Amino acid sequence: MLLAGFRGAEAEAAPLIEAVITAARAAGQGVAVQWSQWAAAVLCNGLGRYENALASAHAAEQAPELYTSMWALPELIEAASRTGQTRLAADALGRLAEVTSIGQTDWGQGIYARSRALLSDGEDAERWYREAVDRLSRTGFRPELARAHLLYGEWLRREGRRADARVQLRTAHNMFAAIGMQAFTERARRELLATGETARRRTTDAHDQLTPQETQIARLAQAGMSNPEIAAQLFLSPRTVEYHLAKVFTKLDITSRRQLRQALPDSGRDRPMT
């Protein structure tokens, strides 16, 4: 159910969420109901249905299981800010500040910075968005980092800074597509369209369409090896490596080696041999 909610495929996720809520209530399993409401909030925020996301996040945050309540707070803040309920969002931000201040982790502080940026203006908003991206980039939470890029890009577009917005929105789009978050991928695509740029619709399993050799070359390039180094390790010519990388870039809808880190799933395979 949680995976379906994050993927954002409504036809798959909505019946699962409803079924779990019904079964959990019948069995008196309140925490399962709370998890379902959190998953529904993520799903609806991805789909841009902020009123529904707000209702689900509010219900999840009010339930007694503390850690799930904390996870629901960023969903509540995003949905409330998008529906003009700034007082509700500000109250939730205060509660988020309290729970994230305890551990002082990059994850907690990154989520707080991203949420605070939603309720800020001008230079303050930009500073909080940059901090969110910086902190979340140090964690393994790629969905949260991608969402920081998306929100930053959406804010930049609304500020009239289209060129800057495209950079953030492209990054978000590629990250969401690579990890299978369909609803957020489409949300980023629509934002890119609003900046005047077209983002090609891409299947969420594009990395699975790479041939074994393309995958191996892509991962070696992702690890920082040059074309001649890859060629030497795989007993190929540098021109052959260049040819395969060009195909990889086309299939993954990217334009540089730097983007391989976001377009390919994390893996310990195919690292340079020592």
C-alpha cells in the first residue's frame, strides 16, 4: 500500500488504501489506519489534489502513533500551503520544528527547511529551499530530495525565474521517473511545460530497458570513470564506450554524466575494480 501511494498510480493505490482502512478499522488496528491516511496524503499531494491530501494528512497527524504523525506533518504543511490555509500550515510547522530539532539530522532538518520554505517569501524562501536540497542530498532519502527540487522549481517558476526553475524541475523530473514516482513525475512534467520546456513522458522502468552492456558502462561512468578507463576495463574501444553512453543518455532522457547519479538506482554493482 505504501509503495503504491508513493508510486502515485491511483488505480492501484486508491483501492489498496481503502481496503486496508476498512480491514484495520474492523480489527481495531489504529496504526494501520494512520499509515493508510499518510499513504493517501502522499498520493494526493503527488496528484495535486491538495484538499484531499490535507484531509488525509490531518487525520494521520492527529492519531497517537508519534513517528507516523511526524511523517504526516510535511504532507499537511504542503497541502495546507497549497490551499491557502496558512494558519494551519504554520501551526503544523511549529510541531515539525519541535520534533526535528531533537536529533539535528540532515533528514529532519532538510524536511523542516523544505516545509518552512513553503511558508516563506523572497530571499528567505530561497535560502530555505537551498538548505533543504543541500541537507537532503546528504541522505539516502531520494524521494524527499526530489520533492525538494520540485518545490524549489515550482517556487522559482512562480517568481518568474524560468531558466532557474527548469534546472530544478528537470532534476526533480529525472529523479522521480528513475525511482518510479509516477504522480510526482507528471507533476514535474507539467511544471516544466509551464516554463516553456517539454519533458518527454518516460516509462518509470527506463533503466530496465538498458542492455546489460549499457548498464555496466553506465554504472562505471556513474562511478566517475572516464571513457578510456571504462574501455580499458571492459576491453572495448573508447569510441564504442562513447556510442553506448549516447544510447544510455537517450534511453534515460538525460544529457550529462552528472545526471546518472539520479537516473540510475543506487547499487554497489559494477564499481571500478581495484
